Amino acid sequence: MTKPVPSTSKPRLTTSAMIASIASEGQRTQAAPFGTALVELAKTRTDIIGMTADLGKYTDLHLFGQAYPDRYYQMGMAEQLLFGAASGLAAEGFVPFATTYAVFATRRAYDFIHQTIAEEDRNVKIVCALPGLTSGYGPSHQAAEDLALMRAMPNMTVIDPCDACEITQVVPAMAAHQGPVYMRLLRGQVPLVLDEYNYTFELGKAKVIRGGRDVLFISTGLMTMRALEAAKHLESDKIDVAVLHVPTIKPLDTETILREARQTGRMVVVAENHTIVGGLGEAVARHMMLNGVAAQFRHIGLPDEFLAAGALPTLHDRYGISTQALVDQIKAWQA
Amino acid sequence: MGNLKGHNRDLAERAYRVRRNAVLMGEVQGQGYIAQALDIADVLAVAYFHAMTYRPEDPEWEGRDRFLLSNGHYAIALYAALIEAGIIPAEELDSYGSDESRLPMSGMASYTPGMEMSGGSLGVGMSIAVGMALGLKRKKSNARVYILFSDGELDEGAVWEALMSAAHYKLDNLIAIVDVNNQQADGPSTQVMAFEPLVQKMEAFGWFTQRIDGNDLDAVVGAFDTAKDNAEAKPRIIIADTLMGKGVPFLEAREKNHFIRVDPHEWQLALAALEEGRQS
């Protein structure tokens, strides 16, 4: 990457704080849906414990620590220890929710998750903030490849929720599931979108959020809220856009995905907050190919490069995952 | 075993049988980490036939002491002890390292009764041990966590993360044994990476520390007893200096190697050497 040259022509946005909300201006939000849901669930599930590697406040797990101090383990800034110890506690019958940033879980502690949790099939719930491109701090904090890494691991369930409405429902579902789970976390003031669509999360199920004749978005995580916003914008351009939300990346709901992709006349556009390598797009393409589904296929994701530092709105525009970027891209493809 | 008395003489017989089981498994494969198995047999004999509480017929009994094998390639040694303990049937000895066997070359939790963790990726065991010890305390269990790891694993940074946390959480139900045989894959451990002075390091990390000759049964028994009886709210570690190939003089004398060469005819010689040591 070439070093950026300061521009004097227009006002520049500044890099937001690490814990800044990804909500756009005026968007409805809900505070700390993960921590709140976990505190609620833990009232009856006394086997649930919380563990973190010096990022309790930054993953909303501090709420659990305040509510249940004797069930909360601070493991220090040591992610390998965090996941190994979580495995040990799970072996003793507890259900640890272990939190850190996605980069540290998936990149630094990968072997520990692989060997002590996935291979041993321990009932550990891995909950990671700053998934994909949700930090302006540069590659050290941008987990552009976390889905690829985690879905490559046998036994691992991988979930990328869209908003606060969904996170609130994912927490009890992942606790009810026996086995390791990786969840991408949006923390702090988290956008609230899916409640408008009477959405219900089911582990392993993709859900059609809205129908449409011209384009089928197959999206996951926060890209579903972007796809829904883009779909509204595109109505005025007479482009009718459907949105299929795929929160569970693994196991993948191939039945629903193939059923929707088979509907004739629609361009299939996979949108993910993740590198184009190894995420939802490649997974969907594989199953379409294997099953002879020959719809036009497009893929919106982060480029296979180290991403820049800066303000998130700027970066989301630059790398094509902002609502406006989706609108422009769909219009170009539909022209 | 001339100077040993009573119970410790029984332990010497156990150690002999653990070594014999390991050599027999080595013969099945024609190779293996046999020198390590011979060096750690005394520690395993004391762990399984003196220190630990368990039920051979119910390896997952909730009240059992947990024994974690972090250095998964020592599986041959642990299988030898588990067979002697009656947790694995002796008939399975012949299957070691073979297709469909419950006794793979590197220890894995899902394969073998009595195997509490999947080792092999060196350096992961201590963090699991910390979690289990925390879990046992949560359950107000009297069971202990024993973990065996190797001096080579001291190179792994995550081991030190876990050592630090064990003291932080005052895990007095955790007893670690580090096998200092001074041999790892690329050569003598202290030359691969200088980890001494180990006693001072462990003490500085907040552990109740003992260093012993790991092939002196009286010393091993004493160290396990002291580790269990110590009243301090600290995790405990036994640094066991051991001799690779212990009990088979021609293997003790062989140029030290992580994965020693044993010729086909030598397995019988090894068994004969063990028998000779047993009777002396």
C-alpha cells in the first residue's frame, strides 16, 4: 500500500474510537445487546460463566461481570490462555462465553481454539468484537478473514448476526447448542433493524427478509442491514431487490440458499463484511456450482489486501460495503 | 531397587511394569518415543499408584484426579501406565499406533479412556489445566489436576501465560510435573533455548517449587506427598530431572535423540535389561 498523501481539498473524517458504534446517524440502536442477553440468560443457566482477555468492557461482557462477579474470569491479555482455560472449564461441565477481538481469537489463538476446543469438542462460546472491517485502526484490529479461518475448522458453528434484535436471540440459541460456537459481535450502541421485519433467528437457518424480482442479495452480518437499506433506495430506480439473510455461516442453510438462487431472472449478489477469500461468497458459489444453479453471480466483499486505517464510513465507502456503495454497484450491474 | 522398602518397593515393580509395557508397544511400532517413556516411568508409577485417586472401571468418575498429558508424544508412556492401572485392557497393547487403535502415537482425548486432553500441539496443556483447576474449585471438588509437560514446552510463550494465571488464581489444586530430560527435537533443551534457572523462575512466577531426581523413587514419592500436603495457596510444580532411556543401560548410553533408533533385535535386549534391573 502506498502511503496516503494528506489532502487539503475537503474536510476529512477522523478515525473513530475503538468502541465507536457502527450505527449510522439517526439509526435506532440498542445498548449492549450481547451483555444484556447473557445476564438475562445466566439467571437460569447457572452453568454459564464469562471469560475475557482484558477486553470485558470492549465486548460488553463487563455487564456479566458486574451481575455475576463470582462467575467472571479475567484471564489477562493472553488469548491462548483464554481459550485453553475455557476448554478446561468446559471439560468440567461449565459453558464459558469467552470474549476478545476477532483478530486475537482467530489469528493469535487459532491453534488453541482448533486443538483445545474444536478437536476436543468442548462446549465453548467464542464471542468476538471488531469482526471484518469494523475498526479504523488498520490490519492489527481488522479481522477481514475471521469467517474463512473459523469455517475451515471442523466442529465449529459460525454465526454473523446482523443487529441488536438478532444478537439478543443468538445468545440463548448458542447456549442451547451443544458444541463450540464462534459469534461475531457488534457491541456498544448496536443498530436495531430486524425487529421491523418480525425476524426470528434460528440456528442454521437463512431467512428471506424481503422479496424482489430483479436482484437477490444473499447477505450476512451487518451487510444485511446495508442490503435492506440499499433495497429501499433502489425502489426509486425500479430495481426490485430481495434480501436473504444468512446469519449462520456454518452449517450453511444450502437448501434455502439454493431454493432462492434458483428463482429465475434474478441476479445473485452475495454481500459480506469479510474478505472475498473464503467467506460466504465462495461458500454460496460452491453450492450453486455443485447443484447446477446458473444464475448470474456477483460478490461484494473486502479486497484481498491489507486494509487502510481511517474513519469507518470512509473505509466502508472505499471498499464497497457502505449502503451507497451497494446502491451504486447494483445500479451499474443492472444498467 | 535394593534400598527401597515396603510400599516404594511395590512402586518400583509398578515402574518396571510401566517400562515393560512401553517397550512392548515400541516393539509393535518398531520405533517411538521409548527413551522418554523410560525416563518418566517412575513419575507415572508414583502418580498412578501412590498419589492419585481414580476408579479404573470408571475413567470419567467425577471425583477422580485429572491427569493431563500436555506432551502428547509421551502417549506411549501414559498408555503403559493406564494399562498397568487397569484403565486400558492389556490386550490393546499390541494395537499401539495401528489403524483403528484406541492408542494413537500422539495422545488424544477422544481416542483413549483416561486421556483427559488432546496433546501434540506442545504448549496447550497448561492453559487447559488452569481451566480444569478453576472448574474443580467452582464445583468445590477435592479432586486435583495433575499435568505432565516437557522441558521443551518451556519455549512456548503460552505456557508462561498459564503459569502466571495459575498463581493469580491461587490454584493449590494444580500439580504440574515438568520432565527435564534435556532433550528436544533439535537437541539438548538447554541449548535449544536457555530455560534455566528453572527453580528461581517458577518461584518468581508464584509456584511452590521442588526439584528432584525424577528417577529416584523415594524422591518422587516425597515430592508428590509434599506437593499435596503443602498448605500454601499456590499451584505446585515438581521439576523432575530424568535420564532418557532409564532402566535400559544401552539406551541410556546411546547418543541422545528425541526419537531414538532401536534395531529389531534390541527390543528383546531392552526387555532383558529391564528384567535384570528388576531383580537387582
